[in-house]
Amino acid sequence: MQDIIAGFLRFQAEVFPSRKQLFKELATSQTPKALFISCSDSRMVPELVTQREPGDLFVIRNAGNIVPSFGPEPGGVSATVEFAVSALKVSDIVICGHSDCGAMKAIATCACLDTMPAVKNWLRYSDAARMINEAKPHADERSRVDGMVRENVIAQLNNLRTHPSVALALAQGKLNLHGWVYDIGSGSIEALDMETNAFVPLASHPSARKPDGA
Ligand code: ZN
């Protein structure tokens, strides 16, 4: 804990003064352009891998970068999605999975989660992905987990589309959805090509060539 406190003191003494203008502007308003949904995993840091500043990304992080489909009792994730889309009017939502994801590994290897009932229950939102991934052949456990990570991103994009605010913004052409997978070991990102349903390097993905807002 001491290194966290020391980090804050360093931020207060060195970083904050050097970027006073940015924090002054942010003190009373925010206009993030994107909602970034990723895993809570300590190794995946959205602002670092996308080189964004404070104020740029509205972020949801949870175990498995999961978005429950919209239902009669919306929870925290649903409320945050709705706020980002309806109030902040983000133009893009990225769901970003990652390699070696503990949550996806637990699903892919059918790990016993009896001592973690909340996790077990939460991961049911990945059931569609689990069934699709299990129906595919896998050479080894690594490939089974990698497949689960990717199918989960696709399943959570589908869940996202069930949210009324998202459905409306999509119908009005005001919102773009993106599915990414970040590889921790290589620092690379693959993005889902919605036309082919395949993951391709982000640099060669069609969205990398579009101007902002297109
Ligand atoms: Zn994870």
C-alpha cells in the first residue's frame, strides 16, 4: 500500500502541477468520445495501450469485460452504458478482451468455482460464447482459452445491442461498436471484422483507415 500512497504524493507534487490547464478544464466537465469496456485484470490498462489522456475514455472494467444483456433489473454495467450513450453521447464503444484472461480461462477449462459463487453467477453472461467455443475443435488448452476470449468479445457485443440506448444510437447511425483483444505478451491488438467475424490486426482493420466519426 505504501507504494500506492507514494505514487499519489508524486502525482500531486510533480504530475498535477505540470498539467494544470488540462485538469482545470476537466474540473467541471467531461466529453469522452468513447466508452471502453475491459477486464479488471491489472495487466490491461486502457489509457496506456490507447495512449489516452484523462477525460478521453469513459471506462467500465469488470471480471471478463462482460456486459449483461438488458433485463428487468438493470445493474451497474447497464446504468453506466446508458449514461455513456444517452448523456455523454459517446460515438464509439470498444469491448476489449485480453490474452490469459482468468475469467475466460475458468470458463474454457470448466474450473470449479464453487468457492466463488458470485464469479460463477457473473460468468453466466458468457454462456453463449462458452457454447460456441465448446462446439469448435481446439488443439490445446491455450487455443481453447484464446477462442473463449474472442467468442466472449463477440457475445458481449451482442449483449450490448440489447440495451435500448445502444439500439437507438445504432439505429440512428450515431454509434459504432468495436471488438478488440489485447495480447499482453506482445502488446498487440486484434480487432473484430464485423463482416467476416474474424479477428485481424488492428492496424489492418477497416476502422483504422476511417476518419473520426465515420
Ligand atoms: Zn481478464
